Amino acid sequence: MSKWIEVGRVEDIPSRGARILKTEGGDVAVFRSADDRVFALDDRCPHRGGPLSQGIVHGWKVTCPLHNWVIELANGNAVAPDKGCATKYPVRIKDGVISLHLAANLVA
């Protein structure tokens, strides 16, 4: 079972920044790009578990603050030559409100 969870408004996330959603399964980072696209990934770099939410958002990517791995926000994949993937979560925005689609066991 899964469900949509409201996590706040688009303007609650700084442009080119992130906010964290605490879940039972771990933290989910919710990112906002400069063009106001919103993305959600596990807040763990696939390299060594660095906090992606503390990374630098550029375009539709984030650079991990620990070892500079670059992760695609749209799909969670590491940019070559690095390999790995952070779990991605579906996002929807309705009337400026962000909702994430999470598995029931992740809901706090």
C-alpha cells in the first residue's frame, strides 16, 4: 500500500535548495530547482550515504557535500563515471502544495 503525503508549499523550499521529510524508513530530501521543479530522493548519496539535502543544487542535479558525487534529481542516478542510484519518489503539485507518493512503511 502507498499513499500521497502533503509536505508543504513550493515556496517553503528555497530556490536551488532542499528540505527534509522525516519518515520511518529514513529521511527524504525534497529539492526545488531554479525553474521551480520539485524532486524527491532518499537523503543518502549512493556513494557513502552523504546527506544530499545539504548538497549544492545546480540545474536538475545535486552535488553531494561529502565526495562531490553528482546525482540526477529526476531519476536519482549518479552521473558517470560514478555509478549508483538514490531512491526517487513521485511528486505532484496542486495549487502550490507539494505531495509525495510514499510506501506505507515509510510514512511517519
